[in-house]
Amino acid sequence: MFKRKRLDEISWDEYSSLTQEEQAPFLVQNNGRPYHVLLAQQFDRESLDNLCDLATRIRRIAKSKAGMGFLSSLLDHKRAMLYFHQPSSRTFLSFYSACLILGIRVAELRDPSISSEQKGETMEDSVRVFSSYFDMIIMRNPVQGFVDKCAWMLSNTDRPLPIINAGPGKDQHPTQALLDIYTLQRSFEKCGGLEHKNVLFCGDLKRGRTVRSLSRLLTFYPDITQTFAAPDELQIGQDILDYLDAHGIQYTVTHDFKGAIPEADAVYMTRMQDEWDTKPGESARIRMEDYWFTGDDLKRLKPTGVIMHPLPRRHEIDTACDNDPRAVYWRQMRNGMWIRSALIATVFCRDSEINNYYMLNIK
Amino acid sequence: MFKRKRLDEISWDEYSSLTQEEQAPFLVQNNGRPYHVLLAQQFDRESLDNLCDLATRIRRIAKSKAGMGFLSSLLDHKRAMLYFHQPSSRTFLSFYSACLILGIRVAELRDPSISSEQKGETMEDSVRVFSSYFDMIIMRNPVQGFVDKCAWMLSNTDRPLPIINAGPGKDQHPTQALLDIYTLQRSFEKCGGLEHKNVLFCGDLKRGRTVRSLSRLLTFYPDITQTFAAPDELQIGQDILDYLDAHGIQYTVTHDFKGAIPEADAVYMTRMQDEWDTKPGESARIRMEDYWFTGDDLKRLKPTGVIMHPLPRRHEIDTACDNDPRAVYWRQMRNGMWIRSALIATVFCRDSEINNYYMLNIK
Amino acid sequence: MFKRKRLDEISWDEYSSLTQEEQAPFLVQNNGRPYHVLLAQQFDRESLDNLCDLATRIRRIAKSKAGMGFLSSLLDHKRAMLYFHQPSSRTFLSFYSACLILGIRVAELRDPSISSEQKGETMEDSVRVFSSYFDMIIMRNPVQGFVDKCAWMLSNTDRPLPIINAGPGKDQHPTQALLDIYTLQRSFEKCGGLEHKNVLFCGDLKRGRTVRSLSRLLTFYPDITQTFAAPDELQIGQDILDYLDAHGIQYTVTHDFKGAIPEADAVYMTRMQDEWDTKPGESARIRMEDYWFTGDDLKRLKPTGVIMHPLPRRHEIDTACDNDPRAVYWRQMRNGMWIRSALIATVFCRDSEINNYYMLNIK
């Protein structure tokens, strides 16, 4: 775990000029648990394992009314604000449900136009005002670096509170990376765990944040090989490949998606990210049909293989696959709720209490 | 009660080509209670009586803090989503309050534009994703058949959950029919019950869903006569009259609203449904003044009579009537909250528990 | 305290033609506690002291999980509606949090366009319908007198419920006045209390409601002097000065803001209210720099002095002041949440229960 550095002992200019790896130690608590959750890089193998284990325990505890009663008593004295400047119903509802599971009382601000920011206030002032009513802010904001700035600012007041980044525009979306890891971990828990597996990424690998974050996090797990299947224009960035090289990870870059399927333990599909097009129609000109997962491809997929997708999808996965047991993309969404519950419980240091309850009542 | 048929053993094409009466058995649980709530036709006399009795018990239990504590402990381990693609504050707030009474934790999605559907996802995918966070979806959607499609789809996944239709465009609005029945039942509980009464419908009977649903449901009650007062252009459809004939119900079709008032036990007023006009100004040309209920009409109404209206109203009922004890349209709204509470409790099979509490603590 | 007059024994025309001072007795309960909260004038010294004491007790009780458990059990059988026709995130979230603290279950209607008012219903009808689902309505509406009209209307039905004015356009914003008084009281509780202090108001004193309300309320406290620093075009209204004269209050009207700072115990800054401009650019032409509080001004301010601002701010207070311990404008926001909790608890007569808990467990 990281040794904590103090966010109230560094200026914003200094902090924001650090690399993400250098920023990570400023985001943890004295006890090593996350405080602000801003970066995928602030998690290591140990903390990922802890979160995944905790998510599974929460999920099992939640099966009974008594268990739900326990969970929803843990943080029923806390109030959280969901502050979404950017539309994302699925991420919003996932966090909202995670808060409800833990008993947190939630207020929301989804539409920036209904805010008193109209009266000429800076966004920083708005966040500081809103923070005065709550114990945590879960924020989605498209402005590069804004969520980090708010975390730094609040840590420099006499009433700091944790901020969770719910995924802005081109930036980090750390909890998406967590749910992907958790889905992989769950998918292989009965067949040897996540280690020694082959993960096949397919689609718009250049612009999809989720693939980039997940690819880095997978380097924590021994002997995972990665395959990147995409047309040249959308292939994974060289910075990621350099990172994999630096960590001694085996990978393949290919055009042959269909040929790679039989070797894959997990197929991670992504949609075209055409909202980042720099020229109109740029993406539409790229032929993608060979990078779609069809009903036929189910036959080529290992019996123990899984198909993942961060959703929303368009045509990348045929709906004929939707009810195949290896299509885990629906469960992946629900996993997002569980891992976010685990994360929030950990931020508020209630993880031990949940683990104790689990040992006494469930295991 | 209906004998259950399984929604996961019929294709969507087959199911959607059935009549509503034929669809009804697919919507109940093994124990006969409703699962999905999509159609007024899925209720019979026995289930209506059970729901009305339960609503009254919930209403009485809710009078004390202890009673509210009991009610809100019943389903506090459940999460519901209110998914409204079509604006309707009153229906929204009524369902929302019903959920709160039972302790259900509610998330809402009221504005479709703030959804990730923007990224090219199908609406079915959105619903399936959202369903992964919740235990029930209460849905209002203007697209013909969409709510039914979602219910069928979810019943064909490995994580089915109940869907309640909160009333789309031209389609069914089953819980409105329930609250009308409950209001009639409550209004006459001290003067012989709903049987043998005369119900006078007035206004835009051609296009108002609520009148059509209520008229059919009233055939369950012996010896209710129905009177339809409207200008020819807005008179009740022949299909409803055929239905009444087939069930041996006595009815009158008339232009003489004022003359019909003294005989009426319940006067059910409706507003002009001009949002369904096919030509501009079509409705505005119809002279409606003779079909308005005025302060003077209060004198002609029986002392035990009641005035109902599904609201919103325009000019159909003079505000001078608003505080007359026979004007039950405000209470009708509150009845909607109680009957929806009863319905949701029944879907989750907590009706017996409420009945037991009532017998022990209230009766 | 006021002797209660009954709102259901006076017509709307009579009531609305009364002065605000004459209206006040119609808004209290038999026991003297507020019922509807519509006017700053309905509070006197005794009720202000009670509310401030209660707010402080709630704040201290809320520090522990057990205390929060007590508070959130007080009104968990009640449902409130936040009905905001006018955007104001800070007031909305403050009330929302106050309700959550007391366990009240809250529904919200923030965007009037998603309402069934579209179908031609009057706003009065909408409010009466919505009222049927709730036990309290907290309303913000820009139409002059609308909130009062609703309070009167509901008190004339057989299901009255309290309405709290959350601050419309040019009208009253009574809970803002309460939070200002509470902030002053808290700020000086360790240095002799609010009495004998000098309050310096600065900025757009002509059009800011908060200054006008606070100036009047301060007349309840012996020997408070008031200073009004503003350019002529924005100086405090003569009606306020007449009111101060009538109550024997000492005041100063000045252009010299900077010169007044060293004498001030509290500096109350306000922003330009240019949304009330009658000609385009009217406000922009006024030179305001001399009425801004800068980092340098911190040196002139007494060590025990405080800087307040109702927020949002623009440039009136330099951000360099933000983390000075005398900058209480952030805490002022949080005080709003506490005093609103105290107010709502008092409306529902739970104040004694809170005071008892405090005496037994905290003091």
C-alpha cells in the first residue's frame, strides 16, 4: 500500500503537475484505505483483492432481508451528493444504488442548468457550498482536472470530505476499471482465478478509456496475456504497449479478431467512440464488421470463456448472444453496483465490520 | 383467479398477438398474485376486493407513527426505479409516495435526455441495464407496447423483476382504474357498497382511457348501471357498449347530462383529451358547456352522491364545488397512493403480513 | 408569541390585503409554534432564540451515529415535497439535507416543465393534488404571493398541511433570515452574544432581500447598530431606515466601506442583484470596486470580527479570504441546514423531544 502524503501540504500547481502515479499517495488515508477516489493508479493488487472480496461478501450478505438490514445500518448517518454535470444514467444509478445498499442518504444534482451557478458563481464555490451539506461527493464532470481540483480544494478547508470521480470526459473513470477487474475475478473464481488468462480486447481501443485503464491494472496479475484486435486507426496506443513492455507482459496486436477468439478467456468488446471524432464522419468510414461478436462466434468461444462490454453497445455484440451464460455484460453492470458499495464502505472504513458480519453469519 | 402461464415459455411475437384477456394469465405469480402489472384486465372481482381491503388497512395503519414504522419496514430491503419517459407529476409522486410508505428505496429517471441512450443504445438494452440495480421498475413510456415488451424481456433473463405500467400514451393505465374502483368502493362503504349503483360518465368519453377501463371493471359488480353523457363526437365507443351488452349490463347513452345528475350515485367527470386531436382545433369547436358540473348542480346531486375526476381538470368542474364533501376528486388522488401501496405490497407478497398486523393492532 | 388567528376563518381577499405584520398571527399553531413559514415577521426574539438553541443542539447531537439515529427517527413517518419552480441548488440541497437529518422522506419536483400542469390545470389545483401525498410542502415559486395563496388554500381544506416558503423572486425568503441570525448568534456566542454589536452591510442593499429581512430582525436585539455602505444607486431603502427610526435603532449610511470595516463586528457582503435591472447594463455601469472585501481588508477587521455572505458571490470577496477563520460564509451555508432542521422539527412539535435528548445525552 501507498504511504500517505498530505494533500493539504502541497499547492494545487505542484500537485497537478505530478504524474498520476505520483498523485496516488495523496489520495489515501493514514490507514492506507482510499480517501478521494480519482485514479485507477491509486489501487494496487492488495487493495484490488480486498475490494473484490468485500464486494462478494456484500453481494452475499445482501441476499437476505436481515443482511440488507445490516448493510443499510452501516452508513445511515451519512449523506452523499451525486453531482453529475454529464449525462450517464447507468453510472448514476449504479452509484445511487450502492449508496442505498449502505443506507447512505443521497441527494442529487443532475442538471447543471438548474443550479445557482447561473448567478455568476465559480464552479469551485458551488462545490464548496454543496459540500457543506454532505459527507461525500460523487462527481461526474467533463472539465479536465475539475474533479481533482475539487478534491484538493476540499482537503484544504476545515471541513474536508471525500470525492469519488464518477468518470468525466477524456479523463479517468476509476470505478469502471474496478468493476471490470471484479467481473474478471468473479468469472474465473471457479476456474483458477484471474492469473494465467488471456484477455482479448476488441473495437475502438485507441479512444476507449476503459480498455486503457483495465490493460494497466491487469499487469498486477501474474502471467496474464493481452490481445488487442482492432483496425489500425483504432488500435491501442503505443504508451500502453510501452507500459506492458516495461512490466514484462506478453501481448499481441492483431487485425484477426475472429482468429483470436478460441484462445481468449475473456473477450472485452467496446463500441466506437465517435463522440471524439475530430472530423465529421471519421469513424463512420472505418469498416468494423470483422470486429463484431456474432451468434456464430459463440461456437468458437471456450466453454469457460466470458464476453464483457462496458455498455452501452451498438452492434458490436449480436443480441443473439444476450442470454448465453458466457455473456456476462449484464452481470458486469450489477458488479459495478457491488464494487462501488465495497469502495464506499472502504472509504468510510466499514470494511472490517462487513467482513466480521460475513464470517459470523454467512460463511 | 387466473391460472398462471409462463412468460418465459412464449415468444414475444406470440405473446404480443394475444388479446389483452389472453395476456392476463401470463402476468400473475404461481400464488395468483400479480407479478407484472400491465393491464386492467388482469384483475377480477376477488383481486379487486383484496386490493381495496388492503389499501384501507394500509391507510388506517399509516395513521400512527408505530404503524408507519411497521409499513416502512416491510420492503426496506428493496430498491425500485421510477422510469418516466413521459411527464406526469401526479402519477410519479403517487407511486413515489407509495414506495416510501412501504420503505422501498427509490431511484428515479424522469428526463430521457439525461440518459446514456444518447450513445446509440436500444431502449431495451437500457432497461435491462437499469434492471440490474433494482428489484422493481415502475415505467411510463409513450411507445405503444414498450412496457409489455420490457416485461416479457426481463422474464426471459436469469434476473427477472416485476414491471408496473404507470400509464403510457394511448395504452393501458391499470393503476388509474384501480384507484377509481377503490374510490367508488370507499365512497359507498357506508351506504350499501358499490353494487346496485348508477355511475354517470361525462365529457370526452371517446378518448379518455380511464372511463373505458373503469366501465369494463364495473361489470364485475352486480347490478351497476352506467350512463354516458357526451356530445356525439365524444361519445363512448361502440366496443365498450358491445362489451356491456355481452355482460348483460344496463346502460344509457345521452346528451342530457344535467337531467342525469339526480339519478347518479357517482358522477365521473373527464376533461377534453385534445392532445389526441387529428386536426388542429378539432376539439375546440365542440360546445361543452352543457357537460360541465357547476355549483348549481350540487343541489341536484344526491346527498350520498360523489363527484369524481381523474384530474387534471380544466373547466369541467366549477371550483365552487371543491370543498363540498361530495367532491371526492382530491381524496381520489390520495386513494391512488393507498391502492398503489396495496398493489406493490401484493406484488412482493407482503399482503398477509399487513392483514395480520391490522387484525392484531387496529381492528 | 403571537396569539393564533385562524386562516380558515378569513377570506383570501381579506388575508392578502393585510400587512405582513398583520398576517403573522395567522401562521402559527395554537401552541405558538410556526405552522406555515412564510414571513420573517412571524418570528420574534423568543422564537428566534428557541430556534437558534435548537439548531445548536441538533448540530451537536448529529456528531455521533447514535445521535443521528435519534434525529432521523423523529419524523421518519412523514413525507415532504420539495417543489421548486425556480432554480436554487443551494437552498434546495439545504432543505433536502435538513429533511434527511430528521428522517423525513422527501420527494422533489424541480422542473416545472415535467409536470402535468401542461394539460391546462391551474397551479392551485396542482398544489392541492400534490399535497394529498405529503405531510409538508417546501415551495419556491417566483410568482408574487403564490406560496401564501397555497398556504391559505390548504388551510381551507379538510387536509391542511404546512407550507414553508423557500424564497421566491422579489418576495420573502424567511429561512435565509433565520440562518443569518443563527450565524451571527453562533459567531458571537463566546464574545458576549449578538447584543451591542455593529453590523456592516455592503453591496446592493437596495435590491437584496436578505439585507432587508436581516436588518429588521436585528431590531429585536438590544443596542445593535447598523451601517449601510453602498453607492447611492444601491443604498438601503428609506422604508428600512424609517423602520429602524421607529424602533430607536442607531444606524449610519455611508459611501466609505473601507473606513467602516475596523468598527464592524460583522461584515455582511452581498452581490449585485442585476437580475432586477430595469434597463440593460444598468448595474454594470456602477463602479463597485470600493465595495469589495479584499485580502488586505482582513488586516483591518477585528480579530473577533466575521465576514458573511448569503452566496453566491462574484467578486465581492477575494478568494484570498476564503480560508481565514473569520470568513464564516461557508459555515453560514451549513448553519442554514441546521436552522432549517430546527424549524421543521418545531413545525412538527418535536423540539421538546430534541431538547430532552440533548439534556440527557449531550450536555
